[in-house]
Amino acid sequence: MKGLGTLIAVQALLSTISGILMSQMSLIGKVGISVLYSEYGIFKIWWKTAILLFVIQLVLIFALWLIKRLLGRRLAVTATLLVLLFGLVGAYFTYVDFTTTSHRMLKETFHSGGYLFWGSWSLSCLYFMIVPRRGKRVSRVTTEPPAEPSVSASAPTDPM
């Protein structure tokens, strides 16, 4: 596919930005992670968060690539739309979580990092829906019968 390397590079950049934004959470969020929710400690260190988000994006890109490569066009678009819908539902639940639970105290930069992740998810899905896959090479089919081998002048002739 054309531009797949560019998509991966853009995802690396967006994951880095998202990791930096998420690591800039509020003091209350950092204390909460340190004291109560130590399993979320990865979100305090920007590069670990960026790597985690980038790995998730790479898995998504690989899955979408397989879908596009193995399924027919109509089925691939349908499956990609389902993955996009899953991402939009994830973004909605992230919004609900950030506005109704104690996560609203994590600061807007943390929220922006979460929304940027789902935006990156949607970008990958849109890429695989828009960019056409490379067509299979088809050999030329001719309807002419094969030519008879010609006798070269240097070939010996049989004097019978």
C-alpha cells in the first residue's frame, strides 16, 4: 500500500504527543496514581505512555492491513467501518468517563491526550478505507496461437 510508512510515522508522532499530554496530569491525578492506583503508573512517564499507545496503533494498523489484504473490497470496507465505529464508541465512553467520574480532575491536557489517541485510531481507519490496495499483476492474455519455432540459417539440414 502506498503511504503505509507515512501513516506509521504520523502515528508515532501522534502517540508521542498524546503520551506527553497524558503525562502532564494534575497533581491530584499524580498523587492518586502513586497512592491508590499504582497499576496506572505508566501514565506518569511520557515515553512509556507514548510507547504503549504506539504499540496499540501498530496492532490496529496490522489488523486493518490484514483485513484489507485478505478480504474482498466490500467486506474489508465493512470490517474497517466496524473498527472505526468501535473507536468512536471508545471516544464517547472516554468523554463520559472524563466528565462524570473522578477522572475529570486529571486536567485538560490528560483528557486531550486521550482524545488524540481516539482521533489517531480514526485516522488509521480512514486511511485504510480511502487508500486503494495494490492490484494483483495480471499477465497479458493473448488469443493468438503460439508461433512456430523458426529454423535458423546456421542449423544443419538433413539431406534426405
